[in-house]
Amino acid sequence: MKILTIMGSERKNKNTAKLLNFFNKRFIKAEDEVYEYILKDLKFSACISCYGCAKKPACIINDDLQDLYKLIEEVDAIVFSTPIYFNSVPAISKSFIDRMQVYWCRKFILKLPPIKEKIGIALINGGAPYYEEQFIGPELVFDHFFKSTTCKRRIFLELSNTDSIKIDEDNKELVSFLNNIDYSFKENKTYKL
């Protein structure tokens, strides 16, 4: 399996990165081909709404995302880890997701066939204690991201109260939660802790 992992937080080695690492230890197999990206390490612009991608099926902005477009079109799974900021994803993640406009234009304006089908996995951590609507904002953003990148199977893994509860191997509840996930991801599902 070819897997693209994206860490969408401004803070390295904190909850978002730790969650991605713990998840990947259970999901990724030795034979998988894995491409790991930390958005903070990339130089890329926000979408400038120029609609260049409405004329040809490519983004005209020449920056570090050009390498990722090719991967997005080839991989079997995208694993995207992000925190919640103001009931959505942080600016760095949103800027990246907005650049997927190229795939929206490909489908709805250029009427081209979709890119390769894949699994989309969103790992979302919210620092606040759980409340009913905590993940609505990021879920909506990822729903559109997954649709535009042809993720036919969509998985949401949502952790709340991560400001107080450590994301580490000593957290027995977290370890049990991760160990009880069906990593075959045969159907759309949301996992909450």
C-alpha cells in the first residue's frame, strides 16, 4: 500500500504529531511505501483563487505542493493529523486543503475523470473536554477534502481533552482505543475517545 501522511500542526513533536505516530505504528505495515510530510516544513502559498486549474488540471503556483499533487493522485491512503483551532483546522492545514481546488475544478469544470480512489483518514485532536459539536468544523473541512481527493472510504479518529490527557504509550485508555480499531477500514467510520 502507498500511504501519504500529513502532519498539519504548527507545533512539531506535540499532540498532533504524537497521535499520527501512534496511529501509524498500528496502521502501517513493513511492506508499505510511506511518504511523510510536515506542513510546517513546506514552503507553499494559500490558494489565490486564480482559477488557473479551471483551464488545465494543475495548480499554477510553483511551490512545494507540486510534489504532493503527484502523490495525492497515486497513493492508496491519506492520513492527515490536525488539531482543532476555533472549531476548525489550523490555518496551515486549511491553506493546504484549499489548494485541493485543483481536483474540484478537474471534476466540475474540466469534466475529467477523478483521480485514483483511496482511503482518507483524519486524525483530529481537540484540547477541550468533549462536547457534542466539538468536531463538526473539522469534519466538514475533511469531508470536502476527502471528496475532492477521491477518498471513497473516509475515517475520522477524534480525541478530545488532549490538553489534559497525554498522548503517549502510558495512556492505557488511548492505547486500548488505538488497539481496538479495525485497521482494514472497509467502511466509513468515526472513532471517538
